[in-house]
Amino acid sequence: MKKKPKHSFLVLFAVVALLTMLGPMGLQAAEVDKEKADSDKQTPLEEKESVTKHSITLDGVRIAYTSTAGTLLLKDEEGKTQASIFYVAHIKDGVDDPANRPVTFSFNGGPGSAAVWVQLGAFGPKKILADPEGMPMPPPGRLVTNPYSVLDVTDLVFIDPVSTGYSRPASEEDGKRFHSLRGDIESVGEFIRLWTTRNRRWASPKFIAGESYGTTRTAGLALHLQRRHGLYLNGLVMISSILNWQNQEMHPGNDTAFAIHLPSYTAAAWFHGKLPPELSGDLRTTLDEVEAFAIGDYAAALIQGDWLPEAKRKEIAERVARYSGLSVDYVERTNLRIAIWRFVKELLREEGKTVGRLDTRFTGFDRDSAGERFEFDPASEAVNVGYVTMLNDHLRRDLGYETDLRYRSSAGLWRDWTWDDNENRYVNLAEDLRQAMTRNPDLRVLFTSGYYDLATPYFDTPFSVAHLGLPEELRDKVTIEYYEAGHMMYIREVDHAKFKKDVADFIRLASTPATEVED
């Protein structure tokens, strides 16, 4: 992927609009941050922290823990400061031997997103209050105890990559270096090494949990930490994953992405009652049928292009319409290739509604229903309510961290992000993951995917795993779990409970306490 041009406002505007619709941003709808934070540049980077004591009761067991909100400085070999990285850590008290206590490093995606959603949505001891389906409370929101926190099985370190949250580069030039595929991996990797060293956690079982683009980062980190620092991980938690970007980028001539998205369209149509009766029963049974079609007849038809016979084209159009909830005429007019931005506008067009991209259960309203694209992602807007507001409050009132910096939940780095050696080809960190697993055969990977996610469609996960090229003896190290929610499956209460159990079981399985190993 080529670096976006800077010289034309019109080109910039078009790129930003496209990425807002298409790019897998994690939670994080790609709102571009145009503000030049002069006050940030004038503030010297420093290491500071606030340490507080807390407790939480999980499954009837009281857990005392220490929270640290602070910054660590990243320095080059000559000791020159390059960036500060903000983090929040929650560490269980009373653990005598760190070898018996796992630690999990977690972040969101973007690129350009802070860790606010995994922190206050998925794993942390506090979470944003929502109704059982994940619909938000009115602003400003409210924090409550998270009964599905994984603090009972692992310590937690939430990381804001450079330029997100309260993390900052030392200079604009430093920022450019970190705002790249490999620079980002290296900087987060250096933070993990530094935090592990200072907190004497080298003997602990170590995990990384990334969401969306955070899974791209996680795959790269697994290999980078092994090669650069000799730090071998026990497990990776991949939330709404994107490893091979070819599977998800809907560009002309890239037919694979259209086949991979079709089952997610089916799930959305199923939820909104747009499928025929024979497909409206058990969702999983319906998806099994559609997945077979997607990688079979549908993929074969797309690959044929204009060689596809007219009779076969008509048959495929009818089946795609049947599985997507759209009309045959519309499918034919899209040349059998339904892009996300078209689907979210078309599915409920007659009702004057759009459906969400991050979670198709959510609906919204545009100025009119005639347009080709929706004006905004109703799922992104809904799930964002309260997160940044409550994080700002939580950091100051609960964790005692004070700063005048603005917390950048979405730093708008897409326009400047560089992809290093991936010019004229798609980014594919699945190969990094394969190498990490073959070099470290004990590394386990848990994938979690939501059926109603269009940003990182669930079917891409088994598709990517099937194309990793792992030897047969390592394939049982990979686990895939599915949820009836979207990109952030943990916002739905019943799925959050399952998510907690899946992650906790995974961490227990992948952790081998030193006390159980013979000397």
C-alpha cells in the first residue's frame, strides 16, 4: 500500500473518506485529527506515574491489586529520548513468585487508536455501562465494576502506542519513524521489553491481546520479540483479526475479499429478518451453507470474470441475493461484487435506515436513503459513547493521574502511515505469525470473531488460519471462538461472559507455572 499523497486537499479528503468507510479501524472509526497540538510539542517528555491501591471481587473471590498509570520513555542506543508511551497496569497483590502469575499486554488497533476500548470494554476491572445488547447509556456514560475482567487469571498492562492516548513522539521526525508497520511493532516491542525488565517479570508467562489492527501488530510482535529480545510469548489473543489485508480490501480485481465478506452479509440479513424462511432458523446452520458457497461456487464465479457464462452468472446472482437479503437486480448491477459501503446502505434502504460496519446489529439514519454510502457508522458512534469521557475521569479520580494533555483516542494516523517493504503488495503478517509459531512451538493463539462484524469479517479468521501453512502438529495450537455480536463482541453481555471464559481458559492452558516443571 502506497503512502497517501499530501499535496492535494481534495485527494486527502477522498482518501480519508474512503478509509473511514473501509479501513479496519478496530473500534475506532477513522476520524482524522487535524489539530496540531502545539502544547504537546512544547511539553518535555518525562517519566511519571501514579500508583493506587484497589480491590475487585470476581466469581466470589476478592482480589487486591495495584494500579499504575504512567509513562515510560523510549530511548535510542545513545540515550536520546525518542518517545513517551503511556500505559495503565493492574497488578495483583500478594504474589510471591512472578513465575506463577501471567501478565498480558493489550492494545487496540487503528493504526492510531489508544487502548481505551480493551481497557474499559473487554479486560479491565472497570467497564462502560451498557444495556445487555451493548447499547450505550446517555452521555456522559458511567463506569461500573467489570464482572468479566480477566484480572483473576492475569495481570494487565494496557498500552497506548506512540501518538495515541497520552503517548507522544519526541519530535515530528521521531513520529514518522514510529508511524509505520515495522516502526510501530518495534516501539511497542521496546516498551514491553522495558516494562518487563523494570518490573522483574521475565519469568512470568507472557501474553499479548490485540484488537483489529492490533492483531496485525500482535503477529509482528510475536516474531519481533523472539528475534530482537529473546522474549518468547506463551499466547496471543487476536480480537477481530486482520492478518492478510488482501482478504479484506475490496479493490477492483481483488475478488477474494468479496467471497470472504458474504457470510457476514448473511449474518446481518439474518439478524434484520431479510432472509427467506428456510434460512431464518439456526444462524450457525445457515452460515455453514453460505461459507461452503462462498469458497466454492461463488469464488469460482468471481475468478472467471467475463468468462463466466451468462446462465451461470444469473444463477450466482440469485444465490448471492438469497444469502445477502438484497435483490437479484441489485446484485447483478454490482457485478456480483457487493462492497461494504454499498451493503450497509442497501440492506435496510426501504426502511430509510443504514446498518453498522463495526456491528451490523446497530442502525442509523442518513439525510436521505438514496445515496450510495452511509454518512457515518452507527455502530461506531453508539459504542463510543462514554469511553473517552469516562477514561479521562477514571484516570484522574480513580488512578490519580494528572495531565493537561488531550487524550487521543483516535489519532488519525492513516493519512501518514507507511507500510515499509509492502509497496505494490498487500500487508500480510500471517507469515510473521507462522514463523513465530514454528520457531516457538509452544506458542498458542486464540482468535475471537463476531458474526456481525464487517470491519474484520469473521470468515476471514478461519480462511487466514487455513492459509497459514502450519505443520499439522502445530494446528491444534490455534483456537477460534465465535460470538453473536460485532467487532467488539464484549459489549454484548452474554458474549462478554463467553469471551471472559474463553480468554481465561486459554491463558490457564497456555501458562505453565515453573512449580510444575521438574528442576
